[in-house]
Amino acid sequence: MTIRCHLPLWLLLLPGLATAALFENSEQKGKRLFEAGLYAEAAQSFSDDYRRGVAYYKAEEYSAAADSFARVERPEVALDARYNLGNARFQQQDYEGALSAYAAVLEENPQHQDARYNHGVARALLAATDPQALARIEKQQSERKQQNSEQKQKQKQEQKQKQKQEQKQKQKQEQKQKQEQEQQSEQEQQSQSEQQESEQQQ
């Protein structure tokens, strides 16, 4: 069984590549080595974890690639990094780890077709090689879904409670304003009555 693998190499494009190797920064050097097919050397030059992971993956150094992808923090490539982490683990026959990475991608983007396909392949291989591990993972996923559902329910209840409290507060405020207006109106009427009485006495 094979998995679908895509490594978005457009992320390796770097502006302003210096022509002289003497003036290259580490990313430019890594790009030059990568384009020359020297993937392991390129990986060592890249300081960016995602680019390093791509280079190690191309060099078929899957353990190093997985380590690099696991460290990626850049938001714009985080999803691709998790997907490629799954691929790197799959290549090491770590089907349990691959399944976990693909599941994380699908939680964030249920429409990710390659992750869904690879998740199915990894699941089938894990079922064949270690059915107990698959049962454990599926139990954990079920528990996590239950926790997420309970968390959402709790948030809804808290939101309703908050809305009720805000409504009560609003009603109290309106009642207070109404009482103040009534008091003010009574005071004005009393003042007018007193003024009329005073005028009549004169």
C-alpha cells in the first residue's frame, strides 16, 4: 500500500538569492543545495524546521524529517507539517503515530482528501499489524470526541447562563431607571403643587 505524499516546495523559494556562495545566508545555501539534489546537506543548512523537514524527507531520512515537522510552529505551514509528519511516520512503519498525525489534520480540516486517504491506509495496516494498538487509538479518539462534545455543551450552557444574567441585569437597570423617573415625576408634581399653593396664598 502506498500513501499520497505532497511536499509544498514553493515554501522553499527564497527572494534575493545571492549569486556568490560567499554571501549566502543559511536559507539561501539550503535552497541551492536542495535544487542540486543534495537534500541531506540542504537540511543541515536550513534553520526553518519546515524546510528542514522537507529536505530530510526528500533525502529519505524519515526519522529526522519527523522530528523537524513535529517542531514546526509557523501557522501558515502548521497543517502541512502535521500532514507530512504523518507521512514521515508512515515511512518508518509507525502506523500508530501516522494515524495520530493524520487524525490531527482531519480535526482541523475534515476536507483534506489526502489526509483522509492516508488515514485509511495507515488504519488498515495498523489493523493488520497491531489490532490492539488500533483499538486503543480508536478508544482514545472516541473519548476525545466525547470530551469535545461535553466541552461544547458546557460552553453553550455557560453562554446561556451569561445571557440570562445579562438579561436580569438589564431588567434591573430598566426597573431602576423607571423608579428614578417615577420619583423624579412625583417630585416635579409635588414641587408644582407647592408652587401653586404658594401662588394661591399670595
